[in-house]
Amino acid sequence: MRIIFLGDVVGHKGRECLKYVLPGLVREKNISYVVANGENAAGGSGINLKCARELYDSGVDAITMGDHLWRQKEVIHLLENDPAFFRPFNYPPGTPGNGFGCIQKDGLPPLGVINIQGRTFMAPLENPFNGIESAVDCLRQRTNLIIVDMHAEATSEKIAMGWLLDGKVTLVVGTHTHVQTGDERILPYGTGYLTDAGFCGPHESVIGREIEPVIAGFKTLRPYRFPVATGDVRLQGVMIDVDEASGQCRSIERISRKLEDVVGTQAHSTDTDR
């Protein structure tokens, strides 16, 4: 059984990339489940109903989020009504939505999904290291197949989470930094690990944003708008092959595919994010 996790989907170019690239990739690799981080899907910041629908229509089965959770007001409808939509579980008690849960497709075993957010250089949510094992235990009552999206800035937090959960989950994968790392591996007790999945969107950019305004901001320390870029659009993530009975990862492979390599110059959207 194969599962793909996709790094942060950034703006309409990221969504467009999934539309054209993901269905063929799913067929080619015989993928059972696709999970994607959608926290940058709408204009590069947050997600709304339209953007979530586009991700699902492209073949995504579950959406995880991160620190841009509240950027779009429509997110409350997803939190309250969409069982395949996950926000970081370490928000305070009473926060709408689910931080973990199971999705299931016909003829396949359930897939557990956990979304967590780090605290180093980020908002001071509840300590994810103190609650994560309880979430895992809850999911393991239904399935041994569990994917953890660790949305965090610091590589040390992500790596530590991988070691903590080795042998307890199928995959720990990092998001948020938008730079795909080259440290994919299977930990000693069978958990797949990758520090960052990268991102789906324009790579001729500064982590998805137009280059010049970002440079100007660094040089002048003045506020600038950072529009989503458009060039060198790629789909990035990680593919794992798993043992359905044990939930252990048997192989792990980074994915990076250019939109232009798949469809040439045909794919062009003037659609807006909202």
C-alpha cells in the first residue's frame, strides 16, 4: 500500500499543479491515500472553501493545516463540518475542529492523520510532546496506519518528534519551511521520517513569494506585500510504501515534479484564490 504526503500547497499555482500533476502520479504509483498540507492554499495564507474543494477534486483525501489556520474566515466551516480537515491538535481545549482522526476509502483500511504544530519560533500552543502519544493511542484503536504532519520551524523539534514516535506511527513528516530536505529515512522501529516535505507551488521565488519584494523587505526593514510568485511550479512531497498489518514503513521516497514537465506550457490559470 502506498501513501503520498504533499508539502504546503501555495496559492493558485500550487492548486493548479495538483490539478494537472497529482491524478497522473496517483495512477502511476498506485497510490491509496493522499494527504496534503493546505495552510497556504488561498492566496498563500490560509484556506477557504473553494480552495479546499479544488484540493479534494485533484485527488487529496485529507488536508492538514498550520500557523495560518485562521487567515481565512471560511475556515470555520471546514473545521466544523469536514471530517477530513485537520488543524494542529495542540490548540487549547475548546478550539473548533479536529487535530487528529481517521479517514477511510472503500476497500482500504483506515488511515489515521495527526496534525501538530511546533513552538520554537512559533505561536506558544500547548506542548505537542506532552499530548501526542495519547493521540496516537487513540488512533491505534482503529488503525496501525498513522501519518503525522509536524508543522514546525525548528528542525530539532521535528527530528525529536520522529524519534519519540518511532515504532508508534507510520510516518512523521515536517511542513512549514517550504524547503524539501534530503534526510528521508526509516527509523529503527519502522517509522518513516522526513524533516520537510517542501511545497507545491512556484519555486522561482522565496518560499513561494515574489523575489523582489522579499529582498526589499530584508534590505529596508519596511513592510511590503509579498504576492505569490508564478515561475517554476512544482509538486513536492514524500511517498511511502507501508505494511498494512503492522503500519510500518517499508520504503520512503521524496517527490518533486515540475508542472511544465507534465503538461508543457498548456497549464495556465488566471483564477483567483478567493
